[in-house]
Amino acid sequence: MSRIFNFSSGPAMLPAEVLSRAGDEMLDWHGAGMGVMEMSHRGREFTGIAAEAERDLRELLAVPAHYKVLFLQGGATLQFAQVPMNLLRGKASADYVITGEWSKKAAKEARAYCDVHVAASSEERKFTYAPRNWQLRGDAAYVHYCSNETIGGVEFHWTPDTGPVPLVSDASSHLLSRALDVPRYGLIYAGAQKNLGPAGLTVVIVREDLIGAAARGTPTVMDYKLQAESDSMLNTPATYAIYVAGLVFKWLRQLGGVAEMERRNVHKAQLLYAALDAGFYRNPVAREDRSRMNVPFSLPDERLDAPFLKGAEERGMVQLKGHRSVGGMRASIYNAMPLEGVQRLVVYLKEFAAQHG
């Protein structure tokens, strides 16, 4: 059976090489006589797998030693609450930048724990750009933003300067897609199901001095310090998701690391945006803020949506329908989307425009 090109925003495509290796090791991991899903999370086999995954991730992102890397559960959505629970550290307020539905949800969740000040927002232009002017408060516990909005396709291609106030990023949909200056952040979190691995795993990278003062009433499994002290195994972790993520990290290293992946992602995005800008389709995002990962676009007539999707599926391309809140189309072209997938989409975009233009 030939594989299709899955443009889903997540769970998304995984590298074929990773899936093949995971399949080979499904029944017997390295002569252990059992698969990873069957292993005790406290046994030497799995603790070795987890430790190696952390080492590879640290190397890929050049994570400094004074940052903790946590493999947690609950998705990025749980982090909307877990961040204020851990990072307020006795303060009463936090700054949030609203650039789409995910940062909006994060701010809403945080209001249950602190005073949320909206430091900047692009809602007045329907979340189609990344605001440059932030009104920050010096007494805020942290500044939170979503560095790539999956739904609207807005990406920050620059790292905000928040001075001494820790910067927190929801990097779910572009972590490992490009270089990242980790020391500029206090905390970075990401759901795995975009670029890192399968759903069920959440990665948190947090500066060590920011943990250890969780708010009273914080559940044990949501306390970053306790999770760090137990190597993310305070309870049974998402073992198989960690294992597959570890394979993805090795795949990235073999390709040449994040720098090579960023080069490939830039090329894929340029091809796709060039086709969309030819005149028939419309992308609403400011050009300087367009996401390399999530590319929303619309057709000139909504009545063309159904035949467009049908034709794409016939050509082996699926999950191109846009998010229900914005409509239209969306192509998510994460790390595992091969160049051939984008090229096939570009050919189809041109064919469809020629037929219906």
C-alpha cells in the first residue's frame, strides 16, 4: 500500500524511517524479548531509552545544563494551567500576547490563577499578523506567547525581548523545525504530535531557577520540580510516545540537525506560498509573519471547497480542510512532510486554478 501525503495539523505525519524502525522493534526491542509498550518505565531498558531521548533533544536544541527537560502528558492544553501554577512564584499577574485561538485559550485558562494583562493582540485584524509593540509590565511573573499559531498560520520569526521577565513560549507546532535560542526563554513547551512524535507526549524545557515554588494546591504530577527530580517518572509516563520521539530525534540528527531541517522547511514553504500567491488563492497572513509549518488559504468561491478537497484526496493528499473556526484550507507541512508532498500539492493547485480560474 502506498502512503498518502497527510497535511493534518496534528496528529501529523511521522518520518517513514521512524515508523519502519518502530515496526521492526515492535515485538522485540534490541533483543529484550519484549516491545517498548510492554516495558516497565522503571526498568533499565526504558530508563535508558528516555535518557537517550533527552540527550538527543538537548543536543538538537543546544539546551544548556541549567535547563530541565521534562517529558510530560496532557498536551499543550494542560500547560495553559501548569505554567501559571508553577511560574507565578507568589506574584499576582502575568502578561499574555494574543495572536490566535491557542494563545487566547492559554490566557483564558491563566485567568483562573492570576491577573492576566494582554500585552499585545492581533485580534482586531483577525489574527493575521504578529504584533511588534508589546506593552509589558515589569512586575509580571512571566510573558506568554504562542510562537506559531497552528490555526491562523502566524509565526514569530524573531525572539521577543522581555528583559528580566521570563519569556514563555507555546512552540507546539514548530519546535525542532528551526534553530531556537533556548537561553532567551524561561520556559518552552510543545505537544509532540506536530514535529516531535505521536500524540500523548508533551515536552517542557524550563530554566531550573524558575521551578520549586509551585502554588499551593498544585497537583503533585503538575509540579515541575517534582517531575524534574523524578526524571519525568513521578507517575507512569507516555512510554511509547517517548520512545518514538527519541527515534525522531535520531532521524533529525542523521539528517544534519535542526539547521538542515530549517533549510528544507524554508524551501518547502517558499514553493507553496509562491503557488498560492499566483493569483487564484488567498493567504490572509502578513507576508513577514507567514508560518512555515501551517499554511491557511482560501479559494475565491466557497462552492469550490468540496471539489478541491475531493480532487486532492484522489491524488493522495488528505486533511487539507481548514480549521472549523476559520474555514477554507490549511496545509500543515511539518518536518516529516517530504518535499515530494509539497511538490504534488503545488502541481494540483496550479491545475485546479487553471480549470476554475
